[in-house]
Amino acid sequence: MERENAPVGPGDVVALVDGSFFMHRTYHLAASGDPARNLRPSDGFPNGAIRKFCERLLGFLEAGFGGTRPSHLGIFFDHSRRSHRSELFPGYKANRPEPPADLEALKPLFRDAVRAFGYGCIEAENYEADDLIATYATAASARGAHVLMVGSDKDLLQLVGPTVFAFDFEYGVPGRSGYRPARLFDAAAVAAAWEGTPPERLGDVLALMGDQTDNVPGVPGIGMKTAAKLVAEYGDLETLLANADAIKQPGRRDALLAHAETARLSRRLVELERNAPMPVPLDDLLLGWPDPDVLFPFVNAMEFSWLGRKLGQLYQVEASSYPSDPRFAAPVAESGAAGLQALRYDAVLPAEGAPPFASDTAHCAVSAMPLSMAHIDGWLRFDFRSPDLRAEPGQGHEGWKIHVSVDPRRVAAAWDAILPIVAEARLQAKVAGPTLVGRLGDSSHRQAGKMLVLYAETAPDVGRWRAVLTRVEEALDKAGVTPGPRVAGDRPVRGSAYLQRRADRGRDGRYVTGPAAYNPFGWADPFEEIAVEGRSRRDAREDALRCMDLVVPGWRLDHAGMSWAGNDEEAAALTAKAMSVAGLDAIHEATAVWIEELDPAAVASGWHDVMEVRRAAEIGAVVRASFPEGAVRFSVRPRVSGEQPPEVRLRFGDEALLAAAAEVLPGLFGAPGGPASRIENGVLAIPYAGWIHRAPTLDAPQVLRVRQLIDPEGALPRVDLGAPGPAPR
């Protein structure tokens, strides 16, 4: 947006920010943070430091500095590592290591960020940022304006005066080592921090003590306290050096006499240039709101979703309504009509009888190879990620998956509808081929509905995926694609008719299938924060019925609600109890269980908890029946969180039996990579993995395996399986 410049004068506050300082600070903050948050989602570009820098820039605009919002603002950078000081002393800053290569590569982007926010971005060849700040501060102060220098360089404190102040932000975490509160320096504060030295004499103190960071030599053996004392006594550096032979302390006297020229050189090195070029006129630093037509395209190109939402709230617009600036965006795949036509469903199907194939285009890998998981084949796989982000051949995917459930007759239409979105977002995806569609289209199949899969990261960016999934939902609805049933083991994306998620593989490559596959390894679930505005599911009640029918077959739906009839009262009681634990208000009477007020959303989200409690109870019953009568009692502790799965809890009266059970049972149904089994107060608590869910109920071989693990010799007397046992609690 256009801003009219106004001459700087009395009443104005001119903020002069050391951009090089903040560039280095944000770079190191990003490097010490979560690596997943430092990469642009689409191509893995390391944008974390730029993101933190932009958050600082927004803070300058919103909150100012220590509660003061300036009228004018400029951000200053070192032009290069060399300056006019290097000509005075070739060793100046020569002790510093070369900056990291990735920081060097990012430096132009820091400047682009400043320009995107509309701030003055100022640098000049042969001058450091401090020199430019000193020049602008002198000019603004001469006009009667107040000046606020922002940074942590002690050299700037030489400039502090009646209308010139220095400010440094809070650093670190209160209570932790290295923490430093925000600081505002006037002349009194400078004197308090520097042993009584006023700002105008600080250069003399700095020259005497030297500076290891900048390789300013100073005078050996003289530190801050001694330097401040000498300057206070003699008035300035030249007077001190002229009277050095009169100093009583021989060490100080000899050092000053021997290094007098070094002290004078150091004084010139720490002196700030107050007459440097001014590449941007002072009046042009007027602070105003950035031009959204410049700012939003930059933010979108860098894929700063949180910052886009924050700015969108301030401007009362949707950040996504602005394009991405192609100068800063990730290289875009050739996703025009001609390029994507070749990747439509019918176009990539292999000819009948043709062998599996794999081919790479410039921007996409496509294959129809069987997946490296038993019982699933015939997938068409697409990989739009940049080559350096692709998994090595043979590695399993680690992270979250989004399952897109559609009518099996509409798989081709579904893929063709979301293909442009998948390509633009640079995702990895797979689509069921015709053979697999036939199998997964069977409602009795335990993975029915899983027709398309979008792969997310281990730690997905919420803003990015909210935008992607919203577009996918809209594209499927617009294409008239009918939703399919919920996928067993998934949790739905809120508001969606098509989308569900799971994270079924651990870091060690182990994999959990079936109804317990939602999140057996306890990944943080960012999709809890995501909701889309999807179409209304006309078959919501039938979908809820199917969820429960996968847990315990035999459920039916009528005008009164959903009901189930068990074989006996114990089975009905167990089912009702499991539903109650899962938060479903079930009614139990004799052998029947029913829900009068059917809430499809509650059923869809709670059915896997029903399954876990019920199956854990079944296992506990088999274990109890495998020991002598009265030797063990069992109970079930339901799921507490993703990190604390359900537990089968076995109480033994005999310590030898307890030790034997603790040795063999955890290996059968303990959670791989999850919490370990434990013994507490005579109770063996075994976290339940859920891998054993391969049929609606435990089958005879599974029961036999449990018994053989407990008693391989067959020496223990059995308990009648038909005898009633305790219900889980």
C-alpha cells in the first residue's frame, strides 16, 4: 500500500535495527530447534531461519520495541566481511571462522524478507551495519527526533545521548542459564554497565580492553575495570597515553608504553563512522503497513502457514487468496494440462498382463509395483517430491497417512480430481489399481474403503495440511465422487466425508495393521487440529453401523437405533462394558445390546476403543483359563492416550506363576516399540499392541498359542472356558 513520506523531525521515533545481528540470532535459534520445522514442506528447503526472522519483523510492526512503536524504521546489514577497518588492520575480524555455507546461501533471502515487509533495507559497500546506524542516528538526532538503536553490539552504546537510546530484546528463557531480560540504555544505564564510563568515553575503554570477537588488539593485561578506571582518571585515551610514564603500577605503565600505537589503532577500529553513505533517504524510512500484494506472495512462496494466518487476521483476508511469488517459491512441477493428462488414472494403468513397471519423469515417479507389504498389491504409486526427499528403495514410509475413502466405482474420477492438488503440494501418493479396487470394494474386507493414500510427514505442518485437505475435500465433492466407508483402524478428519488418518509404522520399521492401526506408536497427532468443511454423508448411520460391525459382527440398524444380539449374557455384558468405556451410551439386557440415540460421529471415533477393550478382555479370559482355577484374575485398563495404550492386567497369587507369565506373555501381545510390561504389587500389566486383530474374535490357533506359551508341557490343569469370568473394569 502507498505511504506518503514525511520529513523526520521532533516528535518522531526512528528505530535503526542491526539486521545482521538478528540474521545470525535467528539462524542459530532455528538450528537449535526442531529440524522438521526448519524445512519448507514442499521441497525441504531450509527456511526455518527466514521464518523466525519474519516473525521478528512482524513483531517490530505490531509491538515495536519495549512498548515503543517507532514512526520510522530501517534495517541495516553488513555489506560483506570486509570494511574500511580491514584496510587499517588486516587482522580485523580475521579470527572469525567462515560462516556456515547454508547461512551464506540464505543471506539474500533475509534482505528479501525485509523488502517484503516494506522496511528500509540498508547496506553500503566498505561499511558495517554499525557505521550506517551511527550515520542515520546522527542525522535523525540532528533533526530533533528520538533514535532507538536495536541490537546487542556494545559499540553502538558510544552513540547514546539525550535523544539517542539503545535497545536489546529479551534473550533466553527466564530461570535458565544465559537468560537476559530486555534492556533499554540511556546515558545513565551505559555508565552503570561500564563502571561509570559515560557513552562519549566508551570508545576509549573499548580501545584499551580490546575485543576478542572482532580481533581488536587493545592493550595486553587491561580489562574493563582497569580501562574504565584509567579513562576516568585521565579523561581520555590520548591524555592517558601522554602521561603513561607517570603511572605508578609498573605492569600497567610498561604495557601502555609498549602498546601505545596499538591502543591508538584500536581506538580507530572501535570508532563508528558517522558520515557514511545513506543509500535510502532518512525520510523514506516512514513506518506503515506492508503492501499485501508484496508481503503475502512472499509468505506464501516460503510456505509460512502460521505467519500467513496471522497476517490474514491483521489484514482481514485469506492469505491463500494471494499467489506465491515465483522468485521465492519451490520449483514447480510441470503441472499444466498436458503434463497432468499423462498421469490421469486411465493413462497410467499398465496393459493387461504387462509386468510391473517403474518410470521417472522430470518431476514425478510413477510405478505400479507391488507394495512391500504382504496381502496388498496392485497400487499405482506417485511421488511428486524432489529427488533428495524421496525414501530409499525398500524403506517403509514413516509418518502419517491420509486415506481417501471413495466409492470403488469412482476411484478414477477421485484420482483425476485431486491429481493437480497432489502435484502442486508435492506429495507422495498411491491409488488402488483395478485388481485391488475389486478387493477393497468388498465391504467385508478388513481394509475396505482404502482407495487412495496421501503420505504426510512424521511431524506435519498443520497449516499446510489444512489447506491441502480442504482442497482435496472440495475437489472430490465438486467431481461428484461418492464417499466410501470408514477404513478400519483410522480416525476421521473432522468435517470430512472422505478423509481419515493413521500412523501405523514406527521409527524402527515395525508395522501394525488392522483395527488397532490408528496410532500404535504414539506419534503426536497434528490432525486433531484440522477440520474441513465437507459434504454431508447421507450414509452416516450405515457407516457407523459398519464401524461397529467390524468390531463385533452381527449389528443391525432399524428405526429404533442400532442393536446387537450376542450368544450369551457374558458376551453381551462384555460388549456393553467395552462400549461404555469407549464413551458410547449402550444399553444391555440379557443377550442384547443397543444404542437408542445413534450418534454416527461418536461411533466412528469410538469404535476402535470398543474393539481394544473387548479384545484385551478376550485375551485375559484365555490367559485365566490357561492356569489352575483361582490362580489368576484379569482386568482391562482402557486406552489413556496415544502414549499409554490399553493394558491387560493379570493378578497372580503365586510368585512363580507370575514370573513365568512375565517371561512369555509380553512377547505375544505387547506393543512393539511402546511402553514395556511391568510388575507392580503382584499384577502383571501388559500394554496391548493390537496386532492380533486378524479376525472378529480370537480363533482357535491364537488361543492355542497363548496356552502353549504359558504351559508348553501341558502340565497345568485347565479352567473351563465356558465358566463365567470377571468382566473387565
